[in-house]
Amino acid sequence: MNSDKPDDPRIDQANADAYWRANLKLVGVLLSIWFVVSFGFGILLVDVLNSISIGGVKLGFFFAQQGAIYVFVALIFVYMHQMNKLDRKFNVHED
């Protein structure tokens, strides 16, 4: 049996495993960023960041109230863009 054939299940499984690992890595990185911004900036470092004021708003208060949400929404778009690239790389895209 020639393992270089495109319909070889070992190649498909290896491709699927690599795709899944890349997906989990991306999710882990993005969730880590969100955790640092929401928990780190909004709770742990709020007093330090409150010493910085931008536009009359204390930076720690901003991250605790709105900044983490803005970052989360931005991360959704980053995830969408990166997953589209990953889908094309592993040839599982829909277009």
C-alpha cells in the first residue's frame, strides 16, 4: 500500500491532528491574552493602572468596566481571521 496517496487515512489523520493542535494553540494564546487583560488589568493591577488617566478616565477603571469587553470583541475578529488562514493552510476551508 502506497502511503503517499491522498486518500490514505493515515495522512488525513495526521493532517487532522496537526489542524487540531494548531487550533488549540491559537485558542490558548487568545484566552491567555483575554485573561491577562480582564483579570490582570481589571482586578490585580487596577490600583497601579488607576494612576494613569486617559481622557479623564482612570485606566484601571476603564479595563475593569469596558476595556476587557473591547479586547474580547477584538479577539473574536482575530480568531476569525486566524482560523480562516488555518483552514486554508490545512485545506479544510469552505470556499
